[in-house]
Amino acid sequence: MSIDRVKVDTLMIASLKNVEGIVDVSPLSDKDKQEVINIESNAEKQSLMGFGKVISTGVREVLNYDLVYVALTDMEFEWGCPSLILKKGEEVVGEEVKDDEIIASLSKQKNVWFMHKNFVVYKDKISFPQDIMEKLCHFEIPSLPTQWCVLEGSDFSCQPIIYANPATPTDIFLKNSYFEGLDQWGLGTILIGVNF
């Protein structure tokens, strides 16, 4: 399917800038996709969080979409959940939870352990901490579906829009490449993928 890239970019940027917490948006150039992959791969090799390796599956998924945008966010941006999961093989054995009711319910269960206030580990699915120390588990930063992007006045349809949180070195690269190196407290970046 052939699309008018200028028209789509104009619509996407305008729609994304209407989202609370998104300060600025730019299309990610094709030449920078490989650089983002390289930076993410290097960050994964060095990331251990004290508990295990962190893999950014979400960034890779977004980069495979037809169109990719980089957005500069501020503290008003509502991060989705789970933005971090713990997996043993392909099974989710821990995840970030932000809903207070779910946290309260989980805290009453004997098969859970809270690594911190918002991260639950399911003890019946993991031998903790042995599985982590033996590197049988890893953390993933998945992509998340957008529930905040509304394409108004659009004469084209797209599949669900997703976004992902890049690693800190990628965040710095994106700020330098797309937002004039703007690095104030509370500003971050996300990558947004759109398929047609």
C-alpha cells in the first residue's frame, strides 16, 4: 500500500503532540534505526540491574514497524504498565504493577514477593534468587499499545500503534539527534511505531 509520507507524518506529529506529556515529535530516520539497535545491544550487554540482564524487546519491535517516530516526553506523560517484566524462558515470572487495587490484592497472596513497591515476583514460577543468579531469568522492557493517540481527520487506517522506552544511552542519542541535545530534568524519549 502506497502512502503519502508527508501527509502521514504531518497527521501523526500533530496527533502525538496533542498527547499530554509529549513535548515534541519527529520521524525517526531510516539511517538512525541501525544506530538505535547498536546502542540498545551495547546497553543490554552491560545491563545487569544487580538481578539479571535487561533486554529491550519493545524497541526492536517498534523499529520493525512501517513508520517510527521519536517523541520527547516530560513528567506529565503517562507511562503504561508493565514497563518491565521478568521472564524465565518465555514465561512471565514477575512484572511491574501500578494499580493500587491490584497491588493490595497481590500483597495478600502467599505466592508473591515484592522486589519493590511496584514490582511483583511470582514465587510459584521461579526459584528466587537461584534462577536469577544462575541466569535462567532476564528482565524485558516490552512494547506497549498506545491508548492515548487519536488520529483525527484521518483518511487512512493503521493497525494498533505501539511505543517503547529506550535505554539511557539511546535516550541521549535521540535527544542529541532530534531535540538539539535538550536534557533537562524530567525529559525522556519514547519510540512510537505505526503499521498500515
